[in-house]
Amino acid sequence: MAEGVMARAGRAALQWIEGFKQACCLHRVVAFSLSSRTVLIRLSQCFLLNGLIFLGSLFFLHKVVIPMLTWILPDQCEELVCQEIYYGAGVMRLYSFIRSILINFFYVFWFYPLYILSFILSSIWYNEIARLSFERSRQRFRDTVNEQEHLDQLNADRVEKPAGIEGVIIGMSEQAYSALLLSIFYVEVVVTGFIPVIGKAINFVLLSWIYAYYCFEYKWNFSELSLERRLNFFESNWAFFAGFGSPCILAIFFFSPLTSYGVLAILFPLFVLAAIDVPEEEVIRLQQIAWKGEGPRKLPIFYAANILSMKVLQLFPETDKKE
């Protein structure tokens, strides 16, 4: 019994290492950038907006603005100016209040609007980067196999949906439910960060999973995989995806929230490109063959989020269909 548990733990570790290694193969970014001028432009725009402007503004605030305000409005008054205790204390409180107002003014009228603008533009650019790279990846795949094999692979990956408006509605419903599920899961991620002692470790693992899912979701959407299949595949190979998401989280885990966002906004499209090019099913299948199918057991990562999502949907009244 103990040997079986240790064997599965060892295989989970190997899957984690494989996922980590695949995420770090960022030479794929170079390949995609050289193959598409638009991808290179969008990556440059992400760096310009999120790196140079957003992170540059944070650096300017903390290294220039705040030290300057502290010099102009010091916490301690000079002895000649503040000879009386009560007068000196009042001046220091006034200086601190004015300095706080000016710094908050900087956040409200610059950082938060810039954050919203960055989020919107980056989301648009990420989708375009992923779409162009996916098309390029498919083209390379068609060049290496015959056309019939390519068609068989596409048909195997896609979920059968009704034609016409009904199929569109089903697709939109899946996307809406997926957004709700991931939003609730992200709330779980945030909550775990407040658990004493072990909270940070759990938070790191959950963040690795959710960002790995975000990276692969672009490819799965373009491949028209059903939500049920992608969730089942993700939970069945949880160790691989935990490893894939770890480099991204390691890069932001110890920064402040705003700095973490800026760094993540630069790195995220790079990992999206890595996810699009990695043959995750083939990599995992080869490992399963080596282990004779005895890999890590399925882990219900999204179980609680799925239950809560269904509870939320039950709050909406059902409309009776009229004959």
C-alpha cells in the first residue's frame, strides 16, 4: 500500500517536472515571433504598455514621487521650526495627511485607469496572439502529417454541436459557465491566501493551476473542445498543469499586487505561446505508456467551484416555455 502511494507520488513529481520544463521552453516564442510579424508587434505592445508604462510608472512613484514628497513634507520637523511639541505634532500630522492625499491622487487618476486600460487592451492582444499562433501551429501540423490524418485529428478533438443558432447558443452557454466557474475558483484562490501557516503554499499551487488553465484555454477554445472534456483532462493530469503554471507564478509571487500584475501581463503571452505549441496530450500519453497507465489519480480540483456555480445558476428563475 505504502509503496503504491510512493510510486504515484513519484510519478506526480515527474509529471510536475515535465510540465515545468514544457513551460520553460520559451524558444517557441522566438519561433512564433519570427513566423508572424503581427505576433511580434503584439508582444512588443504588451511589453511597452505593461512594462515600460505601467511598471515604469510604479518605479517613478516609489523612487521619485514619494521620496520628493517626503522631502517636501517630512515626517519630522526641524528643531527650529517645531519648537513646541503640540505645534510640531500638528504640522507632522498635516504633512502626512497632505502626502497621503497626493499619493492617493496619483493612484486614482493614473494607476487605476491605466490598470483598466491595460487589462482591456492586453486581453484583446492575448487573444490575437493566441489565434495567430494557433493557426501557425496547425499549419505546421498539416505540413508534417497527411491531410486525412489531420482531418481525423480535428474531428477527434472537436465536440459535436448542433448546427445553426442552437450550436451558437450552446457554445455561448459553455463560455459563460466556464467564466463563472473560473471566477469562483479564483475567489477560492484568494481566500486560501489568508489561511495561517499553510495558506501561502496552497495559494501558490492553486494559482499555478488557474494560470495554467488560462494558458491552455485559448488552444482548447480554438480547437472547440467541450468544457467537460477539458476539465476532465485537466483534473486527470493535475501534476503536469501545476508544473506548467509554476514558472509564471514564481515570477510574481513575492511582489506587491500591482507589480505582480505588471510582470504577469508581460509574461503571460509568452506562456500562452508555449501552451499552444506543446503537445500536452502526446507528452502525457508517453508518460502513461512508460508507467503502464498507473499515473497519478484524478484530483477534483474544480469540484467546489462547480458545486457553487450550480448554486449560483439556481438563483436565476427558469422561464417556462410556451407551447
